[in-house]
Amino acid sequence: MERENVSFPSTFVLLGFSEYPWLQIPLFAVVLVSHILTITGNSSIILLSMMEPRLQTPMYFFLDNLSLLDLCITYTIVPQLLANLWGPEKTISSWGCITQAYLYQWTGATECALLAVMALDRYVAICHPLRYSLIMNSWACVWMAAVCWSSGLANSLLQVTLTIQLPLCGHHTLDHFFCEVPTLILLACGDTDTTTNKLSFILGAMPFGTMSPLMVIVSYTQIARAVLKLASAEGRHKALSTCSSHLVVVTMYFGPGIYMYLQPPASSTQAKFLSLFYCVITPLLNPLIYTLRNKDVRSAWKRILPLHGGRKAFQER
């Protein structure tokens, strides 16, 4: 007998944080403020890099890509989360769920690859400074960014397309606040299909979840060895300051994930709060880290803001 495929109903129910009704309104306020600040901060980083010639370097080119990814993650997840936190309806349309799954998988995988490329950029800058402009030329940067985005897209197309073909047998309640591949796989009712998709997800995630952190570790190990060989303390401090912001962002991105894998299977509540950190807090903190810890960005702001203030005063006259 042919099995009925009822993979996607017309709507999905996102339980989100409904087990904590007292938390939903305060969480709505926090997420809303974070959403506004995230959009402002990441958009400002992109505009600043476009307006300030001194920031048109490989490092800031990759930072622009990171800011664009943070904006994509924010626009993909947060509006639906805000709607679910504010109102009694906890539903999302099937096409909205599919789109959210594709975009989240794409941006998440791309960001893993991009952080590894940014670590490679810092390795070349510190360990091979005389050849930096030759190795990290504009075409090489564009090519590496394109590889990050295209590999993330390929991973998303593979993982999500396989997942949405699973039979759900009428199940449509997700114990999460957005649609992602692991949560959708848990709804499947076919053991063989579920096992195949879990294996596919693990194999597809390995290049991003394993190789990217490994590449970061190798790059910073080489950077540390090069910095320790510098004779002056000032030289060591200058070298470390160029990559400290990226190191903080990498730790913030990969740290919780590594912690989760080293622990026994986490509860759905713990997983949801960690996902909230990834989707809401990390995109908010990234531009703040690069602004507060980076002298070039602070100097660019100081040069641009008085310039626009002077123009405004001149126009008023």
C-alpha cells in the first residue's frame, strides 16, 4: 500500500516560549529593542565601509558580508518571533515555514564558512604581511565570499529539500520559535526516512560545523606563534588588536554550539534559549564588538559625523 505523503499541512504551530506565559511580554520588548539595534548597527557598518575609503580593505569587505548575514538572519527569524510573542496566534504558514528553513540554513552555513575565511585573512595579514595585498587582492576576496555564500546555499538546498519530503503524518506542532531542519526532522513519522535525513544533516553540517572551527583554530595557532616571535611588546599588542574583535565573535558563535555537543542531550527549552542567543543576541553584539574594539571603525565614525554635521550647519546658513 502506498504511503500517504502529508509532508506539510497548511500551517505549523510554533510553541516557542508558550510554556512561560509570564516571560512572553518582557521577551517581546527585549527582542524588539534588539531587532531595532541590530538593523541599525549592521546597516551602519555596511554604510560606513562604503563611505570611508580607509575601510575598503579585505578585512572590512568580509565584515560587510558578516553584517549582511546578520541582517538576513534577523529578518528571517525575528518578525515571526515577535508576532508569536505578542499575540495568541502561534502559527506560521507552510510556505513561510519552508522559506524560513531555507534562509536560516543558508545564512547559518554561510556564516560558519565566512568566519573561517576571516580567520584566514587575519593569518595572512599577521604571518605574511609583505604579501598580504598580493594574496588578499580584490578578486580573491570576492571569490572567497562567493564560495561561502554558494556553499551555504548548496547545503541549504540539499538539507531542506530532503527534509520537506519527509512524511509528517499530520504532525504540525514544532517545539521551537522558528522552522529549522532538526526540528522538522523530529516531526517525521517514518523511521527509515528520519534516520536517512539525520545522517544527511550530520554529513552536510560537518564541513561547516567541524572544518570551519578547525580552520579558525589552525589560523589562530599560527597567528599566536608569529606574535610570540615579535621582539617588541608594542608590536605584539598591535598584532593582537587587529584580530581580537574577530576572535570574540568566533568564540561567541562557535562556543555555545561546542558546549551543547559536549553536554548530554539538552532539553528543548535550553535549545530554544541557545537559538535565541544565536538569532537575536549575536547579530546585535557583532557590530558593537567591531565598533568598540576597533580603532579604525571608531576613527571613521569621528571623521564622518563631524563632516555631516558641518554640512548640515552650512546648509542651515
